[in-house]
Amino acid sequence: MTRRAFAAFFLLVTLVASCGTLAGSPPPDRAQQGDAASRATPCRGNGDDFPGDVKLARCLTEWFWADRFRQSGETYRPITRFVAYEGNGGPDCGGQPAVPENAFYCPYGHFVAYDAAWLKAMYDQMGDGAVYVVIPHELGHAVQAQLVDDFRYNVERELQADCYAGAALSGLIQARALQAEQGDEEELLVNLEAAGDPTDAWWAPDAHGTPEKRQGYFAQGYNEGVGAC
């Protein structure tokens, strides 16, 4: 996947879920109209390998949110660190140790960390779309930390982050920072389905949502924009 060939994970996939579908082309977002499509991003590289895709996904997603905050008269606060780790070697978050096979946003220090070996394995096995789901999701939590965060259940927080991830990706396509091409439709389905909880125990403190709900919220953000999240 290259920066100008952002696989058809997002433009050409039809994703049927309990909450909706991911349409063939995101509708225009009023907040992305005007000069947004003609502005160059500060992000460099083509994202043609795992390190490049990781770097690009982080840079473009933060650029998207900085632009959205600016349009709202606010200032986006970039994360302070973007930490790759392996196994049990990750950074603590508020006294809680990092765990293997995970990615997380930490409000104590305002940073994102990810198990690089785990994410690389998904990248190799299920396609490079994994990077463009996981990283925008975690950065969605960084956005939540800068807004009102009054969720009663963890699953609400996680599903909104999925929605934010979909909105950011469609916004980047509209801004011509990413461009989709045909192919690899099933890879996105695999990545999103693999991220879902096996049961709908929505009250659990670590609940993220079933595959169908996660797909539906991602599709909602992708199809309708940030305002729908």
C-alpha cells in the first residue's frame, strides 16, 4: 500500500453490518470542502512498507484532527510520544504495565504505544489495512481526551473511537491525502471482525463491542463524518 494507493479497504469495500454499510465512496463532508482538498500535508513518504505505513498513518491522522480542531476554533494537542514495543517491554500507563499484542492510548503522558511485532504480524497476515484501522482508532482516544469524556461504559468510548477512525480515513480521502484503488476488499472485513469481542457483554470494563457493532460504528464515521460520532 502506498500513500497514493491506499488499497480499496475504504473506497470500494461494501461492509454490511448491523448498524449500516460502508458505501463505495464517502459523501462530501462540509468541513472538508473549500481549500482542504488542495492543501499539502506535512507528511512525507509513500507508506510502501510496514514502517512507512505506520509513520504515515500516525502523521496523516494527526494532521486530519489538527485541521478539524482548527476549523472549530480550537487547537489540537498532538500526542507526546508514539512508542513501539515488543512483548512485555512497553511503557507503563498510570502504573499499569503494557501487555503483549496490544495498542493503547495513555492519558497519563498523552501518548500512544503499540506492540510492533503484533501489529507487523497482522500487517503480514491480514493486509496493511490493519495499520490504518489500529492507529487511527488509538488516536481517536487522544481526541476524546481533549473533548468531554463522560462515558459511562468503556464500550461507548471504544465504539466512538472506531467511528472517529472511519471519519478520519474518509476525510483524508476527501482531502486527497490518501487515494483508494480497487482490490483487497476482504482484508478490511477480516481486520475489523478480528477486533471485535466474542460476546456482547457491553457492561464489561474492557468491552470494545462485537464485530458487527465495531464495523457499524466505523462505517457510520466513514459515511457520515465526524459529526455522526
